[in-house]
Amino acid sequence: MARTSPRGEVDELRVRQRETPLADALDRQRINRLAHFDVPAHKSGRGNPELTEYLGERALAMDVNSMKPLDNLGHPVSVIKEAQQLAAEAFGADDAFFMVNGTTSAVQAMIMSTCSVGDEIILPRNVHRSAINALVVCGAVPIYVNPGINRRLGIPLGMSVADVEKAIAAHPSAKAILVNNPTYYGICSDLKRIVEIAHKAGMLVLADEAHGTHFYFHEELPVSAMAAGCDMAAASIHKTGGSLTQSSILLTRRPVNPDYVRQVITLTQSTSASYLLLSSLDIARKNLFFKGRAMYQKTMDFADYAREEINALGGYYAFGPELVDGDTVFAFDRTKLSVHTRDIGLAGIEVYDYLRDDYGIQIEFGDIGNLLAIISCGDRMMDIERLISALEEIKRQREKSPIGLFDHEYIDPAIVMPPQEAFYAKKRRVPMRESTGLVAGEFVMSYPPGIPIVAPGERITADVLAHILFAKEKGCFMTGTEDMNLDYINVLA
């Protein structure tokens, strides 16, 4: 029986959140001894014994196709619908959509359900490639707000409210504003204030929370998109929330029409959704609701300890909340362990390689001046100490002069034409080293983090080319060009 007291509502919420309707339905089908005359062909693993031995019988038995008892992701009416409703409730949204094409597809669904050909969207230039890819597909026109820059670290920060206000004033017909919450480095903009001024101007606010799932479950972390009043948010549950890789959710609030968003999602999302991924989202949501605060307290404690110890080594700078300035660094994600390495004469990617090759330590990424280690409650103190010790030894053995190192990650783009027009324009191939002054017809980026150094429609300046060549020389994993060796680039003819 429903109770109307606030305490009763909380009790009912906790009862509902203990349910995992999709995961339970999947487990039921596993044990009901169905004779399968549908896909996939491995038939619960019997058709591929080697794969079954590799992944396990249970995983193969649960790798099934859509069927009536398991609902259909493209048109959910039963257990998937129930699981998505529980996710929306847990994250403070009106609606939630399970995504099996990664947060890339969630970011693209946000943009494509908001903008069409010729529509303007305001966004920082240090967005993930997925956002600019969406512009290539739907034909929307980016209005870039250059992020703040930390000159010492060379990294892009958040957007200042003043710059967002200027962009809105100059482009009053823009449909939406996209905000990183947070950036890969853990930097947050003043999301609540941006939402206020955007809504006053009649614009929607979309949040890329690929690295912000945990914001929903601890009050000492930066504000989450839904709590800030955003209209849509793409949350990468697999990155910091504990689901399987490639699983994500898209959160929306009214007046966003969830049925239209679902239609847009089905334009690009697989019609053969993995139930392993879907059930992992269902179970991760339950775990986050009940254990999230404790998980992220432990994560922050680990990261705070590591920052203090790494900074005590000298040379390195593990940056944190001291960067907060109330403007382009409105808040900092304390779970992020970002370390500046240039002062010991090494690029971040060089330290990344030494950690992996010499010490058996895999971190998230290294770029030309920094590295990022993703910390979670699944880590152990012995591993944190192992990382600190390895960094100390790398400094002792390999420290040198920083002279000659590239000193900035972000370069203000020189926009010539919209991404879609440039991507589909007539192109010619030129040697990368001879591309200065030409207009790029494709992306160039280090991955991760997947933020383009240059995107289609942007001029390749001398600074851009120097960045590309330096990153390649230092061993960054470079992607985006048709030429897999990055010796050539396609430019506008």
C-alpha cells in the first residue's frame, strides 16, 4: 500500500530500486531449457566450444536475441521499459534509455534529436569526436566557445559563463548548448548557471557525462546534469559506474519528448542489442543506488592519497581542487588522478609507455603533457602504492630538461566551414608535413581522449601541424585520417 509521508516515499523508492527486472528475466530464460531456433548461431555456446571455454557457459547462455519475454530495446514495452524507468528514477531523470553503442551513440542521439540541417548548437571545442561526428551526420552548425586554458598545464578547462552568454547573444536562434560534465581531466563548468541562461534564451542544455556517472551518487562531487536542470545527459555507466564496456544510458527531462528521442536512437543503434550489456546496466544501476556513495567515497580517498604522495615526489604535479576558480574551473572531480609530467622532461605519453612496458601498470591515457589514471573502488591500496613507486622510479631514472616539449594541448580552431560540408566536399591528399594553411577534410586526434586536434572544415595552422607531428613522434595513438600511418591528410580541393 502506498504511503504519502516523505519517509514512506523513500522506503518505497528503496524497495523498487532493489528490483532488476531485465536481469531477472534474462536469468529466467537461461534456465527454462528453451530449444533455440533463433540467432545467435552459437546456441548457448554449444556451437562454439572454444568461445564457451574462453568466456564461460553462463555468459554464452545469456547471449541471446530479443524475444517476447525479454522485450525489445528499439520498442520496449515490458522488462526493458521497467529497467529504464528504474534507471530514470535512480538518476533523477524523467526518462532513461539504455544504450549499447557506447556513450558515443548517446551523445549523437542528444544532438540529432535536438538539431537538424542548418541549426546552430553552442558547444566547447574540446568535445569528444562523437559530438562533431553528430554534426557531420545531421548537418547542424557548431558555434564554438573556446574553453579556458591553464597555461602551466597546457590543458583546456571549462566554458566561462560570460563566454556562453556572448555566444547566446550572438546566436539567439541556436537550438541547444552542449557542456562537458566533466572534461577528461575532471574540470567542470558552472552547469547550473549555464542551464539558467540557456533556458531563459529558449535553448536546451545537453550534458556529455561520459566521465560523470558518479556525480549522481555523492554530495561532495560536482553537480550532476539532472540535478543542475539539464534537458539531456549521456552518462557512460561502464566508465565509472561498473557496467560492461560499451553500455551507457541517455537521460532526459521533460519537455524533451522521449518517444521522439527513442526514434532518433533507433536510427543508429543496433537492432541486435546485447543482453549482456543491457543486463549489466540493470544490475549496475541497483548497485549504484545502494552502494554508490560508499563506492565513490573510497574512490575519492584513494585519489586524494595518491595526489598527495605523487606531489611529494617533486617534479610531477597531480592537480586537483586547488584549480577551482569559480569560472572556467567551477568544480573539480576529485576521483580523477590527473598528473602533469612536463616538468620532469617527459611527455605524458612517454610516462604512459614506461608504466605499461616496464612496470606492468596500465593507465587510461597519456598525452603530450599529462597522464590520467582512472581510480575506482575496485582498486586496491597496494596497486595505488605500486603506481606511486613506479612514478618515483621513472622520475629518478629518466628525468631530463623539459626544453623542446610541446607545452599546450588545446589550439583555438580556425573555422572555415561546417563539419558536414567539409566532410563530404571534394578532397585531395597531401603530405601531412605540407598541409599548413589548408583546410582539413577529416579528423586528426590522439585517442584517448578522442578530442580532435583538427576537425573537418578547420584550417591546419602551423601550430596544429606542430601538435600533430609532436604527438605522433612521442607515440600517441593517432586516429581519424584515412591514411593509417598519418603521413598524409585529406584536405579540401
